[in-house]
Amino acid sequence: MTRIVNQYIDTFKGLSREVWWLALITFINRSGTMVIPFLSLYLTEDLDFSLDEVGWVMAAFGLGSVVGTWIGGKLTDRIGFYKVMVRSLLSTGVLFVLIQMAETFTQTCIGIFLVMVVADTFRPAMFVAMSAYSKAENKTRSVTLIRLAINLGYSGGPAIGGFIIAHFGYSGLFWIDGVTCVLATLLMIKVLNPKVAKPLDDEKVENPLSPYRDRPYWIFFLAMIIFSFIFIQYFSTMPLYYRNFYYLEEFEIGLLLGLNGFLIFVFEMPLTNWLENSKYTKIGLSLFGLILTVISFIVLNAGYWIGLVLVGILFMTIGEMIGFPFSNAFAMERSKRGLKGQYLGMYVMSFSIAHVFGHTFGLRLIDNMGYENTWYIMSVLGLLGIILLIWLYQILKKREELA
């Protein structure tokens, strides 16, 4: 047992001190956005918005994320990741406090849009920072560590948020969110100041290439939109399936989704470490991750047995653990061709775009076509993503650009 624990700990060794600090800052930041899971409740209970109005506010949320990641990529290439991250964190903290002053539907839509624009400029800059503070051989594991920090933040944030709402109301939640962003900013100024933290990979490119002129990267971008589009169904449409098809209680649904986070926390870093040292390419592993995620939808239609739900969660989780770290690593590797901020901003944008359309599309499919047909449609979409990644693999292999 001791040997297993030591081997697990060893998978975290070799990462730079700056990456560990970045993971902690990300954890504080993600924990601090605890207002997000309660946004729909706040809008309906405190502001008396209709469900249709809530849908438009959530659309503003997604659009703000898309615009924010695009601006963040541009700004990172222009003024550097450190300045973007500091200004984004600090401004987000202030906006979280101010957003509670919005009372009308129009004010709330504009306010949520601005919050997400400012907040998500942080994401491309963070990935560029992680790439800069990582040695070449550690980049994928660095991605995995950041993912662990994000997952832990998202897991703990709602529990803390529920406690705050119960004792201080939604106003307290907005204040705590704002304060945690400011605290993350102060920590970053202290530990990642350019005078203190020196990049390990700060390669400059003479004639930087824009990702918008990189045809293989566009194929990758479209495949990632599809991957994230079907993946997010597990956090919007799938809970309804568990409830209405298998009649599971909220606690049981929570345990199922919690299993995903637990498996990622325990196994993702060792799995990433093992695969990173294998012969497989990053695109090949991204493809395999998408295939497993597609299978997770197919098995749900194999019959009426509660065990299929668990099998689906396992396939999805393994697909996530393989697909996302290595697709992120591919984006970082590709970004060395030129404008890193825009390359990584485009990668993050694929997830934002999926969030804008994915939840509503999935819910409407269920409403009009039922669960079984929805899972088949998601599988067909996933097949399209698989074809795109195979096409990309062939292009890169022909150009001898596989890594």
C-alpha cells in the first residue's frame, strides 16, 4: 500500500514551483466563482425572473465567456500573461460585488456579460503562463494539475456557497466571490511577479503565425467544439435522464456525478504520467478520449438496467481524463508556432462556444425527441468529431508534424 501511495506521489514530482502556485491561484479563483451554480436560483427567487428570462441571462453568460477568451488571447500576446491575469482577477472581484446592484432584466444581462468577459480573459493567459513555467516534458502533467485544481474548486465551491446563502443570503455570496478574486490577485502578485518567477519556456518566434490562418488547427478547433458539446450533456441533460428515466433521487444523482470528480482526482495524474511516456501521439490520445465519450452515450441505449448508467459514467470519465489533458497539450505544442495567447484562447473558446449552445440544444432535443434519440444524435455528433480528428491526424502525419 505504501508503495502505491509513493508511486502516486511521484507522479506529481518534477513540476515547477510556479505551476504549483498557479494551481493554488486557480483553485482559489474557481472556488470563488461559487455564485455560478446558484445563478438560476438567484435570478428566479431574488429577482423574480421568468424561466425564459433566465435562459437569456445564461446565454449572455456564455457569450461573455466566448468574447472574454478571444480578448484574453489577444491581450496575452500584446501585454503578456501576467498583466492580463492580475487585471482580470482584480476586476472580476470588483464586478462580482457590483453585479448584485443590477435589478432589471436588461441590467442583469449586461452585467453578467461584462463579468464573464472580464473573468474569462484570465483563462488563455493562465494556460500561456502554465506553458511558460513548465519544462517541455512536464507540460501535459502541468495541465492535469491545473485541471485537478479546477475540479476541486468546482466541487468545494457549491458546498461553501450553499452555507453562505443559508446564513448571509445571496448578497454575502457575491461579496465572498469578490473577496476571493482579490485574494487570488494578491497571492499572484506575491508569488508570480516577473521579478520573482522566471519562465522555463519563453521561446520567441520571429514570424509568429496566427491560429486563424492555421488550417489543421481549425480542424482541431471544430473537433474540440463537438467534444465539449457532447461532454457537457453530462452536466445538464443527463441529470434529468437519471431522474426521469431511472427515477433516481438528487442524492443518488449527486453520487454519480461525484464519482466522476473522485476518479479524476485519484487516477488522472497517474494515467496522464503513464500515457505521456508512451508512444501515442497527443492527437491520437485526444481521439481515443472522444471515442470513449461517444461510447458512454451508446451504452445508455443498450437496455434498461441501472448498471448502464454507471458504465456510461466510467466511459465518460476515462474519456475526459485522456482526451482533455492531451488535447490541451496539443494546443500548447501548436502554439509554439506563433501567437500563443490566441492559440490557447481559441482552444478555450471551443468550450465556451459549446456552453453557449450545448445545454439548450440538448434540452430541446430531449423535449422533442426523447432521451434515446438524443443519445443517438450525440453519438452521431461525436462520430463527426472522430472523423475530424482522424483527418487531422492524417494531415499532420503527412506533414511530419505529429507529436
